[in-house]
Amino acid sequence: MKNILNAKYHQVDDGDKFISATIDGIEVSVPIDPANRHYDLIMQEVDAGALTIEPQYTEQELDQMEADAAAAEEAKAVAVAAAEAKLEALGLTKEDLAALLGS
């Protein structure tokens, strides 16, 4: 029987999913594919209750990412409002600016 440690789900930007784990002391990336022998082995351990695969992010990390995204949206809204105020102070509209920029 193989020794499996530190199993964790991952998803990369292109959508591919895999499990990182240490199997018999070797760090591996295992595709989510039932035909893959390492994936099959990992899932047997999970089904037997001998292994838990950790999620890619903790709840705290997800909460922080959500807060960061909200803060970024707020900063964007403030920047847009400031830019619109400057245009108004100059007596210009968004359309005037687009025409000046050749858009």
C-alpha cells in the first residue's frame, strides 16, 4: 500500500483540475481522471475514510478574496466618479473625451 499525504485540490486558470499530494515521499500532481492510477489510488483511500483531500482555499482565504474583490470594485467606482467630476469641471462629457481620444 502506498503512503499518501497532503492531498489538496487545485484548479488552474485554464480550468484544468488536479490533486497535489505526496505519494511515498514524492510530490506529485494527479489529474482528476478515473483512468489515472494515482487518482484511483487516492480515491480508494478517500472512500475508505483514510484520506481527506483539502480544498484549494480555506474559508478564511475565500473570505479575504471576496473582501479584496469588493474593495477593488469600490476603488474603481471612486476612480470613475473622480474622473467624471474632472470632466464635468472642464465642461466635457464622456462623448467629448472619446472624440478627443479618437475612439
